[in-house]
Amino acid sequence: MTTPSEWMAGARPRTLPAAAAPVLVGTGAAAQVGGAQLGRALLALGVALALQVGVNFANDYSDGIRGTDVDRVGPMRLTASGAARPGQVKAAAFAAFGVAGLLGLWLVVLSGQYWLLAVGALCILAAWYYTGGRNPYGYRGLGEVGVFVFFGLVAVLGTTYTQAGELPWTAWVGAVAVGLLACALLMVNNLRDVPTDALAGKRTLAVRLGEQRARRLYGFLVVAPIALGMACAVEAIWSLLVTILLLPAVILAVIVQLGARGRALVPVLATTGLLELAFGFLLGLGLALG
């Protein structure tokens, strides 16, 4: 029987900052134009967290049944390790998607923007087909595209719009910045798994680019968002708070560029997640104060 701690590990908590950061930035942008609403922000956070957990369980299930996760470094894989039956992991994924759908429906009803139901449906489909289905786009090097769109643009802009009913330019800049950080999180995760992914036929962007170019791209993905956050100071001077994160971002980029691999990338993954969360908090706060 799968223990609660094993289910928790399978949910991959280190990736959850990718869900919280866009809500923080989106709510800050809503506050900047006087439209922040705590209840709707909490609903958006619930949707984002449930989707992230759903994605993680869906990936565990799909990679597990394909045999991609047989020899992996990093967090526990429930399906591949045999700790849980594939059907149980699949059911957990769809349960999480169901929670996201119900919370999203509640948010849509409150905002009155019913067209967002279609966007929510696309989010769930993208979450499943990242590694699910016959031709998963994550296996073709398009995972970062999906992450940028749904955990960057859609998550930030959706959070802002359902609260304020408008999209200031700072929300767009923040959405791009958060999307890049979410891509950095995925990139370092896939960089860690390049050897096993290549053998298993999983052609992630890191595999397609090769390790050296993937490492350089990671550096750009963690540093460029800081510059974008600073640009928001034109409208909200307190956005310069994000400059606090420039040194940690550069250090992460250097560690990866110097060749950290395998288990040495596990703490880099965790720190990248914390960097994204801190960025979301500081930029969101800066926009709200502005």
C-alpha cells in the first residue's frame, strides 16, 4: 500500500513554486490597477496548485508505463518504482484535474468571464498530453513551449483578468518573466535526465540542444526575468525589489554552466523553484506597492 509520504514525494513538491509564482505576480498586477481581490486570488492559487500536482502525477503515470522512468535520478516515481499501481496514479492525476476544474469554474462564475472555461479546458488537455497520449509533445522538445504558455502567460494574465477585468502592460511583462522561470525549472529537470531520456527516446529540448547549449539556455532563463522585472519599475518603482535576486540567479547559472550533472542538479532544481517563488513574491509586492 502506498504511504502518504510516497504520494507526497510523487506529487513533486519542489515544482509547486511554478504554480504559486504566477498567481503572486498576477495579483500584484491587479492590485496595481486597484482590482486585487483576495478570494479570487486564492481560487486562482488553488487552480494552479491542483494543475501542477495533476501534471506531476500524469507525468509519473505516462513515463512509468512507457518505461522512461526506469533509471532516473531525482524524486520518487510512483509508477516506475512499483510503489503504486499505474491506475492509482492515473486516478490521482485526474482527481487533481477535477479539483482544478471545480475551482476554476467557481472563479469563472465570480468573474463572469465564461469564455475562460475554454482556456481552462485547454490547460487540462495540455497538462495531460505533455507526456500522455500516443504522441506527447513533451517527447518532441515542446515542453518548454507548453510551460511558458500555460504556467507563464495564461496563469499570470488569467489571475490578473479575473480580478481586475483588465491587463496592464506590467502583467504582460510579468507573465513573460514568470514563464521564462518556469521554463528554467523544466530545463534543469530535463538537463539532469538527458542521459536516460536520450536512451528512452524522450527528445526533450535539453536532449535536442545538447548539454552545453541547454546549460547556456538555462542561464538566460534564470537571469533574463530579473531584467524584465526591473523594467516594470517604469510603472511601479518598487518592482526594483527583484534586483535582490540577481546574484542568486547568476550563481545558479554559473553552477549549471560549470557542468553540474546528475544528483548535483537536484539542489539546483529546488533552488530554481525557490528563485521563481521569490521572484513572484517580490515582483507581485512591487507592483502592488506601485
